[in-house]
Amino acid sequence: MKPGLNAIMGATGSGKSSFLDVLAARKDPAGLSGEVLIDGAQQPPNFKCLSGYVVQDDVVMGTLTVRENLTFSAALRLPASVSQEEKEQKVKKLIQELGLGRVADSRVGTELIRGVSGGERKRTSIGMELIIDPPVLFLDEPTTGLDARYTCEPHNNPADFFLDIINGDSSAATLNNSDVSSSSGIEDKLVQEYRKCSQYRETRAELERITEGKKSSSSSSRSRTITYKTGFFTQFRWVLKRTFQNLVLNPQTSFAQIAVSLLLALIVGVIFFGVKNDASGLQNRTGALYFMTIDQCFSSLSSAELFIAERKLFIHEYISGYYRVSVYFLCKMLSDFITLRTIPAILYGCVSYFMIGLKPTLAAFFIFVFSMTMVAYTATAMALAISADQTVVAIANIFMTITCMVMMIFAGFLVNLPSIASWFAWLKYFSIPRYGLAALQINEFTGLKFCGGNNTTNIPPGIACTGEEFLDYQGVDWSTWGLWQNHVALGIMTFCFLTIA
């Protein structure tokens, strides 16, 4: 391929994108033969970070504006030696060159947000690659979705004509030879004719000159590495900023989560409103605590789409050298834990705790909120561990729902844990709701009395008069360590799940 504009043409499914990936060093070289040379030399290991690549599906952050997307690319892909002012000037110049001045401060658009046109979105994707002035720019079907701006020529488009011939379209041309009536016959005829032309001989001679005396590429020359223009903390700052912007500007994942948490808190608060210190109050307290624990688990399953929704965007940006995997993971985790887990859990606790009338002490309230937050963290970490390997949200949800259902059985509410057979009881140690419910029960029931001033001789058998008696019936250790061991267990599970993710 000579310097300038080169095109790969072929029918749908003929392998154009795969061939382009091979040339751009973005496909696993295992199982491939031959070699890709640049100016007669081997590709550098970090070639995919030096070149630009515009994928067929425009992978840009839809909640950000055109200018913000280009600025993000400039901040992470241009070296630190380039000043911030130079980067801004480069972005401004590129916006004008691509004809994006009118929509520079408009959001690109998502399923819920009306954004720029398809052509403007495509030009934004191209601009994010042009920002580094790549010596080689690969574009996979770059004209798809572009707005028509060139007057159509009166004669037939040569490229369309060639493809019609290759596909065996009889309406494109009439071939008298009977041996080329089929698609394979047409291909054989084209190959024969090409081998007779001078272009074939010139190309063959040049290839032989380049490869003359050159040994076949070794395994080391096929290595692939990713290099970065910026440091860890610069990447962390920009990715975290973009992640928070995306959350705030995406109502489906931010405000909706908080609204649903408040609604559920009001519902449970109304149902269990003003519990009393009697037998019914004991049952109502247990039911409320169990419901709130399970609710935190299932609410956290929304984090399943955290990595799935942006998988294509992440893969493209990571391969292109925008940021490290650790940077992306930490930023996504922090933004999700703070905005979608901590804040809703605190609001949920503030509303439901006082409506139900649980233990009216400040220490008990803080332990309650802390326990709820830890359950949310652990359930979120489990969802991330399960969904990180999935590409479809529905499949991840199935696995997580099944896991949560099993955990619910061993939470200590639906079945008395001490009564479970020993060969089956070990599953309780893997139940997130069990640790959360135990912590909430210890926090709430210790020190409470449910028999009032009744004569103990009139109390029905099996009724616990104190919270400690009830906890003993449930097999819950209500000592100080008994309370905090649940939080330690949830912390260990969170760490293990995040490590897996």
C-alpha cells in the first residue's frame, strides 16, 4: 500500500474488518501466517498505540459533548510535553476542520438523550483519532452514516461496479464466457486477468525485493505491547471525571436509582410504621430488617451493566493506549460505589429507620446505615465479578438472581439456621444477606424487652421476652465480636469479589 488513500473493498462477510484488524495489529497473531511490514521493517510492538483506528460502530461517550470527547482524547493520548493550551488549540482547530463548530458543545447522544446526527457522530469518532496526528489511520467503513455532501456523478460508481461483478450480479455486466457464469468463475477470471497485468508484476517484484534475505518473523517480533503518553494519576483524574459526568448526565443510572431507593424506603416505612415492643413488634422488626437486607442485595444487581454497557468503548480506548485497565476499573468502581451505592443506602436508612421506629440511639442508627452500606458494597462486588466476563446483561442477571435466591434461603429468616443439616449448613458462610441480617438484628434487638410488665407465668411458651433470647433462638452470636465479625466477613467477600472482577 502506497502512502495516501488506500481502500479495501469486498462483499459483506468477506473479511474486510478482520484483514484491517490484522494490518492494524489489533488481532491476536496466533494462527496467522505472513508478516506486516512498514517501510520494509517490522511493526513496532506498540503500533496500535501509534496509529489511529476508527471502528465501524462509533464508540464515543454519548453523554458528553463533541468538544469534551475530543478533549478527553487529547488529554490522554498527547504527551505531557504538550501544554494544556496547545491541546485546547488542537481540539479547536480539529473541530473547525471537521465541520463540527455548530455542534461542538452539543452532547453526542444516547438512547435517552437526543444528540448530534449520525454524520457528526462519525466525524467525532474520526476526530478522536486525528488528535494524535497518526502516521497511519485505519477506518472501518468510514462513510457509513456520513451525511452526503459530494454531487453524484452521472456515470456509474466504479467501486459499486467492481463489487457487483465480484458478487456475480448479472445486471451489472454481461459476460459472454460460459465459464464465468458463476461467482467462483468470475473470481477465477479476475485472478487470471490480474496476473497478466503490469501492476501484478511490479507489485510482485517489489515484494520480493523487500523480503529478499529477510528471515521469517520470530515469536518475539509478534509481541504486542501498549504504551501510554500519560501517567497513572493523569489517567485516573480524567477517567474519573468522565465517569462521574456520565453518571450525572445519565438519568437512567443516577437519579432513577436514588428515586427507587427512596420509594422503597417509604413503602417499607409505611408497612412497618411505628413498631411496638411486644410479640408483633418482634416479628415486624425481623421482617423489616430482612426485607431491607434483601432489597439492598437486589438493588445492587443494577451494577451488572457497569462493564457490559461500555465494553466496546473500553476495549477500543484501552487498545489505543488511552488508559490502563487498573485506572478504568478503579474509576468505575469508585463512581458506582459512591453515587449509586453509598448515597442511596444512606437515604434509604434515614427514611425507613425513623418511620419504622427502630432503636432510637445515634450509635444504633450509624451501625444500621453502615451495615446496609456494607451489604450493598458486597452485593455490588459480586455483581461485578459475575458480569465482568459476560457480554449480555440478561445472562449476567440470570446468574446473579440465582445466586441471590440461594443466599436468601441461608439468610436466617426463611429457615432456622441451627436446624439445617450439617452437610448442607456450610452454604450459610457464603450468604451476603446472612451477615447483613445478623448485624442488623444484633444492633436492633440487644437491650430490647418484649414482654413488658406481664407476669412471666402468663407468657405463652416459645415467646422471647428479650432481644437476647430471640437472638439465641436464631443462633446469632450477639457479643461485640459477634456484631463486628459480620462486617469483617462482608469486607473480605467484597475484596475477593473485586479481585475476581
